[in-house]
Amino acid sequence: MSRTFLIFLAAAGSAALWLGALGFQHIGGLPPCAMCIWQRYPHAAAIALAVLAMALPGRVVPVLGALAAATTAAIGIFHTGVERGWWDGPSTCSAGDISGLSSEDLLAQIMEAPLVRCDEVAWSFMGLSMASWNAVLSLVLVGLWIAAARARD
């Protein structure tokens, strides 16, 4: 396969996983926990790197794409361990921008926010949670990025 096609597949995979997560959140009504959101950032970086890789020859950008995919896979593996009780998750929670809110508005925002725990599985398929699927599929994307780095156009 050509380098360009492999990069396209890797970027499409990251886009599909990212859009899938947004779909579960906005269409499926499953608000993400902090670690779910952390897993999205490397996919966005991989998509941006794919655009850059199309313009720049060489292996550096595909290797960075592989690192981005490996990063989201690692976060997914860590999240899976938290969900399965293998280790403790983060003790902090995430919050949006609260600057400019009155104490009443802040309290209302806190009371309306859904409680999303990182150690509970919100959805699973074939015994694997969304975090687990992200890890598995992102490892496939790592392989595509590495193949793109090794390919010659």
C-alpha cells in the first residue's frame, strides 16, 4: 500500500473514533468522564498530523502520528484498568470555565452537571468498554502509521 493511502486510513480511523465518541456523547446521551475526554486529544492530533504528512515527505510526521495513536491507546488501557478495578484512577474531576459566574450560577451548573465516574463502564460491546475499544483500535492505527513511515510512495 502507498504511504498516502496508509496515512489516509490512519486519519480516517482517528476521525471515526473521535466522531464515534462525540456521537455517544451528543446523540447517545452518554456524557464522558475526564479520561474519555483525554483519549480524544491524541486523535485530533493524529488527524492534524495526517494533513501535515500529506504535504511533507519523510518519516518524521508518520512516526509522530504513531506516537499520537499510541498515546490514546495508552490512555485507553489505563482507563480500562480503572474500570476493571486493577488500579485507582485520578482523584480529580474536570470542570468547564467558571470565570464570570456568580455563586448561584456556579451552584446551578454543579447541580445540573451529570456525575460521570471513570471507574464505571457506561457502554460495552462484546465485553469491552469504549475505553477498551479505543485502545484496541488505536493500536491498529499505530500499525498503520508505522507502515506509512516505512512505505515509499
